[in-house]
Amino acid sequence: MEDSIIIEKFSNEKTRNEAFNLLLKKYQQRIYWHVRRLVVDHDDADDLIQDIFVKVWKNLSNFRADAQLYTWLYRIATNECITFLNKKKQYQNISLNDDSSSYLAETLTTSSYFNGNQAQLKLQQALLTLPEKQRLVFNMKYFDDLKYEEISDILGTSVGALKASYHLAVKKIEQFFNEHD
Amino acid sequence: MNRKDNKSNHNDDLKGIHDVSINLMDTPFIVPESYFDTLPARIQRRINIIEDTASSFALPEGYFDSLSERIQTRVTESELENAEEQNEDLAVNDYSFIKEISFINELKDKVPTTGFETPSNYFENLTEKIEESVKEQRNDNESAVSINLHKERKLKKLTWMGYAAAACIAISIGAYAFFQLNSVNSFQKKLHNISENEIVSYLEYYTEPGDATTILETEFEGAVQTNKANFSEEDIEAYLDYSI
């Protein structure tokens, strides 16, 4: 189903619920995994995904058709995740200036919904040493195969800066793998 | 020149030297007029400028913690831009990018997914769960709207009741005051309408023996008070001197 049709149906009061159902079926998994990769814990991701789509419901009628629907969804999801992670940092008395995500490492090892092999665990551990922005960019490029232009739309950052962030992230991950072989 | 004259000249010389030395102890420098009057204000102004300048160069908290990371990103970004400007195919020509791509390809072979799992049938129920959340939110909003409407109506009703009560109180006070004033006025009006002759004839006809005493007492007191007011202290003393 085309995004434009979903948006058109949503603008009609009679077909609004149907449109939202179509939107959920099309994007919920993609957004869930984006959120899950950022917050690591399933329960947190589950709470967030509901909040995100409630926000989508409230604001979809204001969505401008000149943007891509999925980049808009990613943007809402990313902002919600960053807000959530900042709150979590504050709750754990971690300075907001501490840019790494190492405070999530414990969540990764204690989570009952992580069943990765050694390599998967190592990649996640390496990702949690990165600054938040590099982790975000790497995730979107590596797992979602998004183009720099798309990531630029989502994060509001220049393509050049995104390329640099990704390049640095890869270098650090490679270094992490070399050190932990 | 005799010895006395020599001594006198010597004393004059010494005096001159003393005056010069006193003048030398004073600084030969001069300052502009009112220099020291305005000096504290000018020093304070300079302190303010220094403080303002210092605060304008204040850094955000933790600025240096992330500075090296940001510089590194900017340097890499710049390198990438330069390479693009030279129309180089990054993936082919630049050794570090070839290395990076080969590492990523290897990694993707080894780690194609995250390893995260979800509870079984999670996505089957997720749509329903989200729709339920949206429905709850809508109900909350609707009930909030209806509560607000109800409150608004109640508030309007209460406002009108308040106005009505205030109006009732105002009317009651006004009516009471009106009747009170009217009753006083009516008594005075009636009194005013009775002629003096009528009052005199009434008093003549209805006077009791006790009334005469009362009138006399009142008259006498009034007369004494009036007289007191008319005599000065000197008159009274003269009268007393004369009479005793």
C-alpha cells in the first residue's frame, strides 16, 4: 500500500481507523527494531513503540506530503528514544555529557530477550562504547540499509557529517573487535 | 662682610635649600582636574568590562569532553569532501575505505542481525495493542473534553448564580436603605408641615406639671452655658474682686 493512499485515507474520518491499521502493519516492525536497537531492552522498546504510534495518530493529520512518511516515523521514534535515554541516564545519575551508551551494557547481558551468538554480543558491546550519534548512524546504515540522504532527513544532519560519523564508528568497532579477539 | 653677615647669608642659603628639598619631595607630576574624583568609577567600569568579557567567553558544560570527538568528525568530514571534490572513487582508490568496506562486508556475513528477540507472537498482537493504546488515549481526550465542557457549564452556572446572589443582596440593602431614609424623611416632613401655632396650642393643651421643671432646667443650663461663653476670664475676675 502506497504511503500517499494511507495518508489520504487517514484524512477521511470514516477511513481513519483503517488507514492507521494499514500504517501499523506496514511500519510497526521496522520502527520497533529501530527503537529496540537504541534502547536495547524489549520492555522499554514495547512502551516506546506504543507512545510513538500514539504520537503518530495525533499528528498524522498535520503530516506534510513533501516529506517521506517513513523518515517522519523514524524521526519521531528517534526523538522519543533520545528523550527516553536521557531520562534513563538522569535516573541512573549519569551525566548527560557522558556520550557513550555503556550504561546499557548491563541491560544487554541481563535481557531475557537477547539470544545472540558471541559475534552478535561483541558487536552490540562495541556499539555501546560509541557516542550516541555514531551508534544511531551506524545502526541505520548497517541494519536498515538507509542511504545517507535518508538518514540526513531523519536526523537533520548534513550528509558529510553522517559519513564522517559512520566512518569513525566503523573504525572504532574494528578496533574493538581487534582488541577483543 | 663681617662674620655676622656671613652667618646670616648662610642661614638664608640653608633656608632656600630646605624649601627646594621640600618642593623636591612633592612629585613634579600633575593630574587632570578631578582625576581622583572620577578614578573609582573608571576602575569599576574597567572591572565590569573584564567580567563581561570573561562571561561572554564562557563554555557550555562538558565542552572539552566531546571536543576531540567533534574535531575528529569534522576532520574526517573534510577529508571525505576533499576526496569527493577530486572525483575519486572512494571505495576503489582510498585504501582506508577499501579496508572499511571489506571489514563491514565480513562483519555482515558474521553478524547479519542483532541477536535481539521478542516474546512469541509479539508482532501479531502489537497492532492490536497499539490500537488499544490509541483508543485509550482518544477516550482520555474525549473524557477530558467532556469533563472540561461540564466544568465550563458548571462554572457558567455558578457565575450566574453568584451574580444573581449579589444582585439580590444589593437589592435588599438598597430597599432597606430606601425605606429607612424614607421613614426618617417622612417623620421630618410631617414635623415640618405642623405650624408653630399648632405646636404651641398642643403644648398648652397637653402640658403636664413636670414639663415646666424640665423646660426650666434645660433653659437655665443653656443660659449658663451661653453666659459662660460670653464672659472673658478678666471680666469674671473683675466681677469677683468687686463683689467679694
